[in-house]
Amino acid sequence: MATVPMMHALLLAGILFALGLVGLLTRRNILFILMSLEVMLNAAGLAFVAAGARWGQADGQVVFIFILTMAAAEVAVGLALVLRMYHRTKTLDADRASEMKG
Amino acid sequence: MMLVWLIVILLAAGVVAWLGGRRSAAWARWVSLLAVLADLIWAVAFWLRHPAQAEILPQGHWLAQFNVAWVPQLGIRFHLAMDGLSLLMVVLTLFIGVMAVLCSWREIQTGVGFYHFNLMWILAGILGVFLAVDLFLFYFAWELMLVPMYFLIAIWGHERRVYAAIKFFIFTQLSGLLMLLAILALYFIHHRATGVYTFEYSALLGTPLSQRTALLLMLGFFVAFAVKLPMFPFHPWLPDAHTEAPTAGSLILAGLLLKTGAYGMIRFVIPLFPQAAHQFAPVAMTLAVVGILYGAVLAYGQRDFKRMVAYTSVSHLGFVLLGIFAWNTLALEGAVVGMIAHALSTGALFMLVGQLYERTHTRDLTRLGGLWSTAPVLSGVGMFFMLGSVGLPGLGDFVGEFLVLLGTYRLHPILTALATVGVLASTFYGVQMVQRAFHGPNVHQWKIADLKGRELLIMAPMIALLLWLGLYPLPVLKTFAPAWKGLERTTRSLTAAARR
Amino acid sequence: MNILFYVASAVAIIATFLMLTRMNAVHALLYLIVSLLAVALVFYTLGAPFVAALEIIIYAGAIMVLFVFVVMMLNLGRAAEAQEREWQRPSLWVGPSVLAVVLIAEVIYVLTHADTRMFGAEVVGPHQVAQSLFGPYLIGVELASMLLLGGLVGAFHLGRRLEEKR
Amino acid sequence: MNLLWLIPAFPIAGFLFLALAGTRLSRRAVSIVGAGSVGLSALVSLWIAGQFFVSPPAGYAYTQTIWNWLDVGSLHLPIAFYLDPLSLIMTLVVTCVGFLIHVYSAGYMSEDEDISRFFAYMNLFVASMVTLLLASNLVLLLLGWEGVGLCSYLLIGFWYRDPANGYAGRKAFIVTRVGDTSMLIGLFLLYRHLGTLDIQTLMARAAHQWPVGSPLAVAAGLLLLGGAVGKSAQLPLQTWLPDAMAGPTPTSALIHAATMVTAGVYLIARMHVIYQLAPSAQFTVGVVGAATLTLAGFSALTQPDIKRALAYSTVSQIGYMFLALGVGAWSAAIFHFMTHAFFKALLFLGAGMIIESLHHEQNMFKMGGLRKELPVVFWTFLIAGCALAGVPLVTAGFYSKGLIVWQAEASSAGRWGFWLVAVFGVFLTSAYTFRIIFLTFFGEAKSHVHKRPGLAMTVPCIVLAVLSLVGGFVKTPEFLGNIHLFTDFLHHALPPVAVAHARAMSELASEGWVTLALIVGFAVAYFCYIERPEFTASLTRSALGNALHRFWKSDWGMDWLYDRLLVWPVMWFARVDAGDAVDSIYTGIARLCEWFYQGVRRTETGQIRWYAAAIAFGTLIFVAVVLFL
């Protein structure tokens, strides 16, 4: 197995997370926002797994599995909402769905 | 035990009226009416059975009481007790309650069941306030009457009802919280001094307090009651709430809710903190006088009939406050008579405005006028209660104001003189009201039905009682006298003890 | 093996970057899948073969398929692409990018001041994972299952209402 | 004598009956009930008066307690009536003159649609007035006092459809209540320092506890005087009475001439001990009276409206009574009250008949020559006018006013100045009285008489005319038979006047001067309104004359002054602050919260990306804080 500094794995997680964040903040299309979210979740999972590997423990992977579960649920509900929204507003523009505006 | 029944009957009647009111509005009305009537009859019978005691009841002994543990861990007891003062207030509450049910007979057509539920629960809450001698229970009842009142205004009120209801709620709730703080502080201070946790009124009397603490706690109670009263700078909720509430709501607000403030001052503020209250008295009395004059002048400037009557309340309750802080026999007797008379005269004026509103659909005084030619009885009744309101001798308000001023004069001649000018100022709005509504030319060609049937049935006892109070107030005075003696003795001994 | 880690990392980063800059949703999805596969490889190199498999099966497989279905249902064509281009003005990238760069800088700062030990090349296999998953983390598993159930019900509910409306 | 309670009870019963059932009765029945109740009350008072003369009660005073009204601590106030010569005479006059005026009203108001309301108010008035007079304590007196004020207000505004009447009524009510405020404070002061409000006990205690000139007595005297000037329309609160003429004329006769407005005189006479203890307060009473009688006399000279002229005359005559009170001539004041009640009521009743005959014309300059058209009215009016002016020997006014003028100087509290003013007042009285008579009854007829008064109206006038002639013979000067029946009787209640014999001028000399002033006044009136009316007209047209005329006519500009000083500021404040400035404090707090909310609200854009950015930014800051701080 590879022997890389943990720092490098965590750096990868950080970069992926930052990229996901940039996507989340810049894209108006709600589909892309969801995708960016996936990237960020994935990056977080990566960080856990890396940390687990550092100590040779299974806990990191367990948490990754939980994150995975959550991501699955999130995507299911999120995509259902996207469909709903699209049928209501005929657009995927996240800025249009600003009914929570104070 | 009967004291509990008084309240329970009302609470139960409220629930029954609500449940039954979904099917039949008449059912809700009759249930409420019968419940309040039954209570009233019991209270009056009790009053007749216990004519003014000559002997003063020793402390902690009441005309009637009910005392069981409620939350013993915290020293909370369900303790209701009645002396002369409470008895008068209970009778007044139930009488006004009957009037309130009767005067909403036709006015309320939507949500009748829930309406009567609220009405009954308000009355129950007010009874609780007048009877509770456990401070926690008192606070509980104090809050209990607010929420249904809020609904009463917010649901069945006039145009700006939600605004008025929220204003009412915020004012009373905030001040109530201050009182809760003061009650809790007193509770813990008492515990520190004696090692006993209790909310019991008679136990908390004479809790040793430093001067500063006493003043602060006194202010906590005072503000809660002053807002309710309402005292001068705390009054702005009242015109809105009175104006927007339905007739019965205005009646209960003016007739009863304001009296809970005055009652609280008499029962709690001064006996619990006699010295602090004595220190504070000049301020309170000055504010009372300012309120008397300010309320009267503002009443003069109003166009809305109900708003005008509301401001007169500020003026009248100023006299009551003045009397309470004078804390002598004449002034206190005057304050109590004044409270009852104000409930009758102002309450009747509110009912009259309600009846006028049913007919003309306006409360704008400048749009009325010349009603005497089309509804002489209604106008005559209005004139009568206006006269009550301006303190014409022979009617109840005069007795109250006169005794208050007579009692206050020996303490503060200048303030009394200014308050007397308030009596004069009441003439301004009184005669202007009659002129704008009933006299003058009938410019707008009003043709309205005169009072009859149920409406006369409501007005007749109000008129009779106001006259009775003005010409033969002795029963009221004598009923209150022993209660007053007890209060006075308490404060005197406490002050003396504190001096030592 | 180390080289595998770095290559996979580079692929993941590049693929993610490309995913972000695509205007067409299907293209972006494909890059995302590539990125996920690369991450799966990273997992493998880190000695976590089980999650690497899960990453491929569930992430790149199930979840992405969901996305694809939705994109298909929405039937996004060239018009959507044009719209996407119109939405994504270059100036929009500036703020978030700065934010992200600062974030990365902070992460690097933390990492450079932290533990720099190498990984022991130790494989943590499915057996160990299963043991801790159904041992100390049993409650978590139950909660996750409830979450999934919630997601299931939610998705079903939202989708069903849509059917009726149509 | 134990029928005393019936005197107020009958009118109250009449009031209640008319108020509750009046609209269902015929006009005739209403008149019978209305006048009858007062008639019964007059009969009872005559019966009691007879008893009182024949077998006076011990100490010439009788108290009847009806019930216990207020009983608080040391305050005991029964509803109790106190009868002594003073209240007896006043009650007699009020009920008898009241009855005559009620009979007159039955004719005068017979066409009015609201006749039942009218009689209800009138009955209530008589009841309140009698209560005022018979009250044994000051609070019951106050009850009557406010009661008559209320009736006055209601009756002035009786024809409520005209806003001007309502205005006059409100003005009367408020101005008199200004006085009442002062009186109330006086009551508080008396109770505070003397511990009772029972009038007789109060007098005894005051005399016992307060030395002469005690500041408390002066304060009490002045405060009560405030009440008296309000009710009796004396300076500086006289402005309401001329406006009060807006009411039906019988009301003006009963309330605003004969009875209610003299309540102030009664109050001061009743409380005379206080004034004896406070010479400076008593002197103030005299000054108020003297000033009022002159100022009102001038105003009366310039009024074109017959009722307003009579109203100023009333103010002026009550000024005489106050002057008498001010020099300690208590009985003289009451004497003048009695004769004034007769002739002034008669003058108003006559004026009422004239006004009704002329289609409600009140301007004297549009009348004239009515002497032949309305002979009964003319003769009764003439008699009353002569009595008012004080034509010597034959009229009641001569005796009562002559007594006051003489005692203004002769009394130990008297002064030369008072006497001079009083004699000048006689000149003014004579001038304006004959001005009225000349303008109304002489000269050429300017309007048509359309209706002649019926018996119900003329008979009371004739009775009053007789009384105006003979009513004065109960007290005549020394040189004219020296009858002092009236004063002797009153001296059981009021102290006799202390004549300073050393310096006093003789009664005869004083009466001589009075007669001279009267003749001069008559001559001036004759010259101005019969001989050379065009001279008068030109006089009022000249710059100075016009200004003076307007000034006097507007009551020395007092209304103008009060409007600006007192009325307008209050109204201005009420209007400006109608929205309640205090409320704006609370709405201000609410607005502040609202403003703050508006600020915070902007951060809630509803955009997911904005929130995400906020979270990211927050995290950034948080991490930075953890790392670098």
C-alpha cells in the first residue's frame, strides 16, 4: 500500500472541498449545486478515511459509510425537490426559489 | 370550598359553551348566562349573609377561604380567600360578567362558542386574581385572564383589532413579567430569611428587606399594576384595546381588568412594601394627577366615541390611584367606591356606544349628532352616564372622587387642588360628547331605533346601581371597612416594626 | 503505489475542476463520475478497499444514475446550455474563488504545522469495518437506516404529489 | 314641620314621572303634573312657614335627617334638611315663584313638542334648588348646587337642534363648574381643619378655633367665594349668564334671574361666620359686588337684545347683593334677593310674552309702541321695571336696594367708595331699565303683534306684579314706619348689621341721593330714547362712542380674553395631542425594532448560495480566529 504523508491526503480532501465550495457558490443551476455538494461530501469522507488510515482504525471508514448514507438520502430528496421546483417555476435557477426572502 | 366552585363553574361553562357552541349559538349564550348568574346569585347571597362585620378579622382569617397544597415541593398552595374587598370585587365581576354576556347576545354572530369560552375564562381569571392569596396562584390567574382577552380583541374586535390585541398583550405581559421577577425575588429572600419556601401572602408580609430591595421589588409589582390601571405614562395600550375590542371586551376591560390593577395596589403593593410605597407615594400621586388631567384633555380631543370613553378611564383611574397612595380611610373607601362606580358608568357608556354602533355603524362623533330627536331614551341614558362620568353629586363617581380628594387633601393640598381641576376637566369632554352625539342638529338624517327590550334590561340595573352607589353607598363602604382596617393595621405594624 | 496516489489525486482534482466549468449537465456528470472513480482509487491506495468499492458502487453507480435520470427527465437541451452560459458570468467566479483559496491556505497552514507522519501501509479490510460498524456504531447504523427511510419517504412523497399534479 | 322632606320630594316625583312616562302623556297632563308638583311643594312650604311663624322650633332651627348618606371614618354625612329663617325664606321664594313660573310655562311652552322634557327638567331644577337651600351639610348643598347647574345646562340647551344653544349651555355649565372647583377645594380645606362638613357645627367650630383674620378663614372664604361668583355670575365668571338667555324664557326667569343665580348669595350668607372671621375675604366679596354691578350696568346699557339686557341687569343686581354681603348687611342681601326674585322674574316673563307676540323677535330696536297692543304686559312690565329701578315709596325694589345702599356706608364694614358705587349703580339701573321700557313699549310700532298671551301667562305676572309692589313693606326705613319684620325674623339665623352710628350718614340722606340718581337715570334714558333718539344713534356712531359701545356690549371683552387665555390653549392642546404623544414613545420603540429588523432582514435574501457563502465565510473567520488568535 502507498506510504504518503497524511498531509497530502488531507490536502487533496481540502482541495476537493474548496472546489466543491466554489461550484456551490458560483453555479446558479440547482443541479450543479447538488453536484458540487456531492463533491464536498466526498471530500469530507476522504478526510475521514485518511484519518482512519493514519491510525489504522476502521472508524474513519465507518463514518464514511454514514456520510455515504446521508449523501444518498440527500440526493434522493434533493433531486425530488429539484423536479418539484422545475415543475413549479419552469427553471432550475436557484436564485428564483427565494421564497424565504425576509 | 364555595370559592373554588365559583371559578370552576365558570371554567366548566366555558368548555361546555365551546363544545355546544359548534351546534347551537343559543346554547353557548344560555350556558354562559346561567353560569354567571348562578355565581352572581351565590355571591350576592353570601354578601347578604355576611353583612358588614363590625369586628375586624384577625390576620389570615377571612370571610371564606379554600386552602390546599398545590406544588408542595415549591411551597405553592392553591389558596383562595375572601375579605370585604374581594367580596365587593367578586360581586362586581359577576355583575359585569352578566352584562357582558347579555350585551354580546346579538353583537357576536361568529364563533359564538369560542367567544363564550373566552369570556368565561376571562371572568374566571379575574375571579382568581381577586381571590388568590398565594402569590404564585395570583400570578397564574393574572396570566390566565390575559390570553382569552387577547383572543377576544384579536378575533371579534373592530378594524385595527390585531394591532390593538398585540399592543395590549405586550404591555400587560411585559409588566407581568416584572411582577413575576419581583414575586420570585421575594420568595427567595423570604427563604433566605426564614428557611421556608412559600408564596403565601400572609407569610410574605413583613419579609425583612433592605430599603433598596424593597423599593425595587415594590416597583416590580407597581409597574405591573400601573400598566393595568393604567397610570399616566403606561396608558397607551388602553385606548387602542378599548376601541378595538368588541363591546363586551371593552366592558370587561374597563369594568374589571383595570380594577385588577387597583386591587393589586391595595392588596399587594402597599401591604407588602409599606415603607417603600410610602417613599414612592409622592411620585405615584403626581403621576395620578397628571393622568387625571391628561386623560380628560385627551378625551376632549377624540373623535372616536369609544376612544373618548377610553381616555376618560385614564382620568377616572387616576383618582383611584391617588386615593390608594393616600392610604387613609377616606381615600381608600373613595377609591373602592370609585372603582365600582367607574365600572358601572364607563362600562355602561361602552355598552351604549356598542348599541349605537349596531345602529349607525360609526363611532365617529363628528358623524353623529341630533340623535335625541330620533332615540330619546338612548340619548337620555347616554346623558345619564355622562353625568356619572363627570362626577355629578348623587351618582356613584362623585362619592368616589369626593372621598378620595377629601382624604388626599390632608397629605397634598396642591395635588388635590390639581386633581379637583380634573373634575372640572371631565366636564369638557362630558358636555362635548353629549353635544356631538345627542344634541345639535341631525345633520346626517339618522333614523335609528330606540333602546328596547334586552337593551333596556341591561341599562336599567346599571342606572339603578349607579344611583344607589351615589345616594346610599353605605353598604359598600361598610363592607370594605373591616377589610381596610385589617390592611391598615398590617401596614402600620409593619412600618412600626421596620422603624424599630 | 505512491505514484498511483498522486496520479489519482491529480485526476480527481482536474476532473472536478472540469466538472465545475462545464455548461452541459451531462458532461459535468461524466466528469464528476471520473472524479469519484479517482477518489475511489485514492481510497484503495490509502488501504481502504471496502470503501473504495462502496464509492464506486454507490456513489459513482447508484447516486450518479439518479442524477442522470433526473437530467433525462428534465430534458435539458441546447437552450439550457445557453442559459447556463448566460448565468455564469466570469465575475461570479472571483468571490468564491478567493474564499476557496483562503480556505485552502488555512488548510495548508494547519497541515504544515501538524503531524507529518507517514501512513503505515496497513490495510483495514471489510471485516474490521463490519465489526466496528455493527459493534460500537450500531446506534449510528440504526440512525442511518432511519435517515434512509426518511429520505425514501420524502422522495416518494415529493415525487407522488408531482404525479397527481400532472 | 316633619313634612319638610316633601318639599323636594314632590318635584323629584314629578321629574321621575315625567322622565319615565312623559312622552306618553298629553300636553295638558304634562303641564298639570309639572306645575302641580311644584305647586304642592309650594303649599307644603307655605304650611311649614306658617307653622314656623306660629310656633317656632327651639332655637329657630329644625333638622330632619332622611337617611345616612356617607359614613366613613370621622366623616358623617346624612341626607338631612336644616330649616331656619334663612333657608325658609329662600325656600318659600323659590317654591312660590317657581310655581308661578311653572304655571306661566304651561302657557308658554304649550306648543312645544318637548314639553314633557321641559317640565321634567324644571321639576328637577326646583328639587335641586330646594335641596341646595335646605341642605344641612355642605356636601348635600353641593349636590343641589351641581343639580341646579345641570338643570341650567340642560334648559339653556333645551332647543338642542341649534348648536348655538348647546354652546351657551356648555359654557354655562363649564364656567359655573370652574367656580365649583374652587368651592370643592374650599370644602376640603374646611374638613381638613375643622373636621366636619355639617354647616352649623362648622360655624361653631370655626368661631371657636379660628381667630379673626386667620389665614385659613381667609382662604376658606375666598375659595367659597369662587364657587359663589361662578354660580351667581359675578366678576370674573359672569360671562356665561348673558349667553344663558338662549334657553326658553321661563327658564331664564326661574333659573337665571330669580333663583339659581342667587345661590352664591345664599352660600355666602349661610357661611357668614367664615366671612366674619376673615374681613379681607369679606371685603373681597364687597369689591366683587361693587365692580360687577357697575360693569354689568354699563353692559346692560348697550345690549340690543331684550333678554341679554335683562341678563346683565341680573348680574348687576346680584352685584348689589354681594356688595351687601361684603359689608355684613346679610339680611339686606336676602331682602334684595327676595324682591329681586319677584320683579326680575316678572320682567323676564314679560319679555317672554313680548318675544312670543313678535315671532321670537328679541331685538328691542325692532320693537316699540307695544304699550297699547299688550296692555297687561305693559303694566306688569312697568311695575317690575320701576321696582328694578327702585322707584321710591311704592315699589319693593326701593326698600331693598335703598337698604343696601345705605348700609354700604353705614355698616361698620362699610366704606364711602361702596356707597358711591352703589348710588352710581342706581343711576345705571334706572337708565337701562327705562331704556328697555322706552324702546319696547313707547315710540312707533315696528313689528306686528300676532298673538296675545293667555290667562296661564298673565295671571302669574299679575301676582308677581302685586308682590313687586308690596313685597318691600316687610322692612322699611326708619323714617318710613320703621317696619323690621323681615330683618327681625332673619336675625335668628343671620347676625344683624353693625351700624357704625358715629360716622354713618342718615338713612334719609342716603335714600335722597338714591332717588336723585334714579331721576337722573330716568332723565338720561328719556332724553336718549324718547326725546332725541337720533342723538344716541350719532353718539354710538362716533369713533370713541362706537368703540366704547362695542367694548361694553361684548362684556368688557372678557369672553375674548378668556377664549385666548384659557379656552384656546386647552383646545389647541387637545387637538394637537389627539394622537397621544405618550403613545409615540412606545410606537417609537416599536419603530426602532422595526428599523433594526429591516436592517437584519436584508441578509435574508432567500438564496441558497448566499447562505452557503455566509456559512463558508463564517467558518473561515472562525477557523482564522482559532488559528491566529
